[in-house]
Amino acid sequence: MEETSMAQQQARQRRRVLATMAFALLAGIAGPGAQAAGTWPDKPLRVIVPYTPGGATDTATRVVMEKLSGRLKQNIIVENRPGANSNLGAAVAAKAEPDGYTFLSILPAYVINAHLYELNYSQESLVPVVQMADLPLFLFVTKDLPVNSLSELIAYGRAHPDKLTYASSGTGSSAHLTGAEMALRAQLKMTHVAYKGSAPILTDLLAGRVSMVFDPILVPMQYVKEDRLKALAFTGKERWPTETAVPTMEQAGMPGFVTSSWVGLLAPKGTDPAIIDRMAREISAIVKEDDVKRKFMDVGFLPAGGTPAQFDALMRADSSRYARIIKDAGITVN
């Protein structure tokens, strides 16, 4: 009986060892992220915004993350890391652990930077999660410019070479390259004036020290209503719902000119795909909620959402388009 009992104990021990080995093998095949995804998130998430608080990226990100925190039942810390046209914050995210707890919120400047700067990080170190919002732009011009339509602006620019100037928040910003693209397509000579932030742009636009700017609706439109600025066109595919008197660039005479800024989310490469897919699904649902859509519309955003693959395709398409504009316009960073 003792020999039989001993044999049974040895058999049970062998089964336990084999079960442990099988579990370890399966865990190794699935990868460490598969185990993490099962308990994720069990601590606060960090979302890096590579711009100052209160800007377009920061605003959209905070609206979404406030909702996402409730869905994930976990705190989400929005961390502003401004500088170097978003490169400083992007470098921090690119070097973070791919554990599903660090993300980066970006504008098109992220894909533009690779064509203008020597980066101190590899963009291959970050992967797409989801596009959160579109940010189409209006073409605002100073009141004293003697034009009331895009066609009149182009005619004026051709009749007065080198007189038109256009503002942006910095070399390589989407507003800069949108203006450069318009100049190329209309065969205009326009001088780009780079500013540090939107407040000084508005001051100079109102004073007539700069001719025009491509900018979101939020601040300049109130001056249009006060007859202190003019809005000539809109870069979206369709007219803005509350400003239907302003034609799209296509309707105003520039076929195919449809463009917008956008806000999207990236994660360090190696982040568990299950976590990335969960983030994409949750955020895509959030941006469709009525109160989020209202908050977006108030500041000039349109809700987006979608899959990581769709956001990847958008970034690649914009990267190619902006690279062409940079090359054709001869844009460099001084």
C-alpha cells in the first residue's frame, strides 16, 4: 500500500511539473503583454501632450481622457511636455516602457517633423492607436485687405507680388504648410511669418501687420462677427455647420484642396495589441457621445475615431503630402 501511495504521489508531482511547464510555454508564446492585458489597467495611465496647456491638442485630449478614465475605472494623467515643435514630448514617449501605461497625443506636426528636423528619437518607436478628432481650418484675412473671396485674394496676390504674408504658429506647423500649399497651387509669392503661439498672430492680424492665417474657428471667428476680420474659405470637405456662409476651398475655386489638422494617439512600439485595440474602441465610442461632440464643435473639432490601421494610413498619407509641399516650397528650418 505504501508503494502504491508513493507512486501516486510521484505521478501527481509529475503532472504538476508538466502543467507548470506548459503554462510557462504558453505565456512565453503569448508574450508578456498578453498577461498584462488581462489585468490592465491596474494603475494610472499617462498621456503626454507635447504642447502647452489650453491649446488644440491639450483641449481635445483632456475632453477624451476625462471620459476614458471613467470607462477604464482608472486615473489618467495628462502631462504637458511642450517644446521643439512637439519633438521633446514625442522623445519622452518614444523612450517609455511599452507597458500600456504611456501614450502620446499628437498633431500633424509629428509627421511633418521627420521631413524638417534631425530627431533625437526614432518615429518607428511609436505606433498608431486612434485618431481622436479632425481640426479643419478657416482662411482668415485682415479686414483692410481689399478682397472678399478666395478668387479676389489670388488676383490681388498676383497683382501685388511679395505683398501678401501668412502667419502660423511655427515653421512646419500644419497652418504653415496649408498656406504654403495654397501659394503653390495659386502660383502666388507669399511670405511666411512664424509666431510663437496664436495670441500674437491674432494681434497682428487685427492690426493688419500680417495678411492672413489658416486657423481653427474658435477665436478668430468672433472677430469676423464683429467685422474686424474676414473669413474667405474653409479647408474641410463640407461647410462648417454653424458657418454655412463660408465656402469650402473647393467651392471657392480650388478643386481638391481639402485638408485639416487632427489630433491622434500613439503608443510605444511593443505595447500589447490588445491594449491598443481596447483604447481605439473606447475612444471611438467616446467621441461619438453627444456631449463630447458638442465640446469638440465649440472649439472647432470634428469627432473621428476608427482603428489603428486607419490612423496609420492617415499619418502615412499626410506625411507624403507634407513632404511634397516642403520640397516644392523649399521649406527649411533655420
